[in-house]
Amino acid sequence: MRVLVGTTNPGKLREILHILADIPGIEWLTPRDIPCPEVAETGATLTSNAILKARTIAAATGYPTLAEDSGLEVDALDGAPGVHSARYAGELADHAANNRKLLAALADTSERRARFRAVAVLALPDGRFWTAEGFLNGQIAREPRGGGGFGYDPLFIPAGETRTLAELGLEEKDTLSHRRRALDGLRPVLAALARSG
Ligand code: ITT
């Protein structure tokens, strides 16, 4: 079975392919193989955006599509940047600008608790879909550390760790991440669809 991973984010794409590579019978396609429509993330929640992305891309391409919406929820900021994590510092902001804005917003507080959340959705071209959610608790570091990962990884220290996600490296991040936990929830349905051809 061919399954399209519908994401424009290269860091996410690498992690999704790495996490799900061991499911037998699936040939993974990416937006490099199949042109995907751009989907405006107009939903108010991670779940509604993930469903919107997966269903729109599956309907447009004719391929079963896996999409994911994720974000960072910071307690001292009442859950921000949340669903707006990719564009926290503005529409054209890069990861470094988002990280700078987050550090500035937390400059005066020792309350550093936060969590990453991911909602993964598998949609079929006929409109059926399945969702799964995962999260990872942790805290926001005082300055960026590490060269791995993407996005807020240099600032995020998982609970029980001293290193940031960017210091852990891909192998270790993928054993514990919010994305790993969400994607694990879709494993049974992916495996069943692959078995049925
Ligand atoms: P697609 O919609 O095309 O998948 P995107 O980057 O716009 O790509 P989202 O709208 O889901 O994806 O935004 C997720 C943002 O949340 C992402 O750009 C990062 O800023 C942050 N984020 C999510 N997961 C992360 C992770 O594992 N490590 C670091 N930052 C993460």
C-alpha cells in the first residue's frame, strides 16, 4: 500500500518516516513524489487542522494520507503558542525567531513547564479518517542548546532529562516524542490497511 506523508516541514517528515519505517507492506510517498495542495490551517485546534490537512490532501491526490498538527503549550503563557507554534513570531518567521520570542516572553519567570502535543491523522480518499494524539511534558531552557531536531527542540528539556531535545539526537527523540506517541496510536490501522492491500 502507498501512503503519502502530507507535510511541508522537513524535520517532521524525517521523524515520521523514521518512526513508521518498520511497518511491513507500506511504500511511503512524500510531497517530493506527489504534488500536494497547500492547506490553510484555519482550524482552532490541532485536531481540526490535522483532519483538514489529511482529508484535503487525500481527496486531492487519491492516496491514503498521513498528516499531523503539533505545537508547544507553555503553562506560563496560558498554553501559547499552541496551535500557532509554527508562526509564533509572525507569518514568515523561522524557527530561530520563534525561539527568541519564546525566551523573551519567559524572561521574567521561573515557571518553565511546557508540553509538546501532536495529533496525527490518517485519511483515505473516500473520506474515512482515524486520529491519534500524543504529548511530551518538559520545561523550557534558559538558552538554546544542541544542533539536532527542528523548531523549539533547542529549548525543550523533556521531563526527567537534563538535555534538550536538540541535544538528544533523532534516535533518542523518536523513542519518547509527542510525535512518536501519536503515530504509535495509528500503527494498528496502518498495519491492518497494509495487510488488506
Ligand atoms: P505542516 O503543517 O506542513 O505539517 P508545519 O511546520 O506548519 O508543517 P504545524 O502547523 O503542525 O506544522 O506546526 C508545528 C510547529 O510546532 C512546528 O513548526 C514547530 O515550531 C513546533 N513543533 C512541533 N513539533 C515539534 C518538535 O518535535 N520539535 C520542535 N518543534 C516542534
